[in-house]
Amino acid sequence: MPELNAQYIEHMEDVLELYARPLCPDEPVVCFDERPVQLLEWVRPASSACPGREARQDYAYFRCGTANLFCAVEPKAGWHFVKATANRKSEAFAEALHDIASHYPDAKTIHLVLDNLSTHSCRALEVRYGMRAGRRLWRRFTVHFTPVHGSWLNQAEVEISPLSRQCLGKRRIPTLDKLDQETDAWERWANHQRLRIRWRFTIPKARARFGYDPPNFSRSED
């Protein structure tokens, strides 16, 4: 963790205050992140288990390039979003935000938690959809940036963990189409289960843990 300065604390408390709010359909809180994925193919196909013999798989694999997963979650509602893309460039980011906005057509605003990646900007939407439409889409969101080096505050990182364990695991997925199929199946299952995240780290806990005093964010002498 970097130096705990006023800017870091300001962004941290903004995100933690957001997480403490009750569920509100008019102002959903959505956390967004991305994850790189390596596409791999078996050198020799795995063999299934049968009576008297365990399943077998070879350790060798072919590299088939890389892909990206955009992951979003509304923690208190249990809504999950996964989008497989060839990369995480600004155009793909803009299209992911368009999909998220489409899920909340009647929301007054969508509180969106993002890290500080350079593509996470209104400019990405303007390039993809044109200046007027891009800005109109960006205004659907109230953006809350995590502190620099503070991605641990983004609950989308919590979302990525079960996705990695339950869907990807140690499997070999060779193509973007196959990755899209598998993650789409996990998304449907997670939304059917309405899997929620119970976030327990609060502003009072942050102040006690890091030893600073509000409202001027001066470090405690204790």
C-alpha cells in the first residue's frame, strides 16, 4: 500500500461511503474491473474417468493467444455481468459500459466504481459512439475512482475470484468464442443464484486500521 495521504483517504472514504448505502434501484452501485485470460489448448485431449481408471490429462499445452474479461457486479442486488473480449482497449470498455447502462434503463444514475486505468474515461465513449452520444452515455454514470494502488477497494475484484475458481479453474479454453460461452453460462448461474457480496470494511474500520483522524485526514499520534 502506498503512502496514506489526503487524496488516498478521500477516494477510499468516498468508495466506502458508497458501499454503506442501502440498496436503491434508482441509484444502483456497480463495481467494474477487467481480467486478462490466457487461451490454451490441449496438446493431447484429456481422457474421462471410467470404471477402474481415474481421469487423466497431460500437462502440455499450446498457447492460443490472450483475451480479456470485463467483470461487473452490483454487490447488494446480486447482479453479475461478464463480457469476454479480445482485449481491454477503450472501444471494448465503451461497449461494456453500454451493456451495463442498458441493464438499468430507468435508473436516475448508476454509481460506477472504477480503478484508474487510462481507458476508463469519457473519451473512450466519445471515440466509440461519437462525442454527443458518448457524453450522453457517460452521464448515465456517477463515477467513483478507487485511490491509485487501491484496487483492493473495488468489489469487482471479489467478483473475479469466484469466476476464476468456479468457471475457469485449471481448464484449457482455446478460443474467445469458447471463453464467451463458458463465462456466459457462469453469469446466468450467478444471476439465478443472486450471489451477493457482504462487504464488511467500513469508514470507522478504515480510520481505526490506518490511524488517521477526520475531517482533515491528519495521521493519528497514537
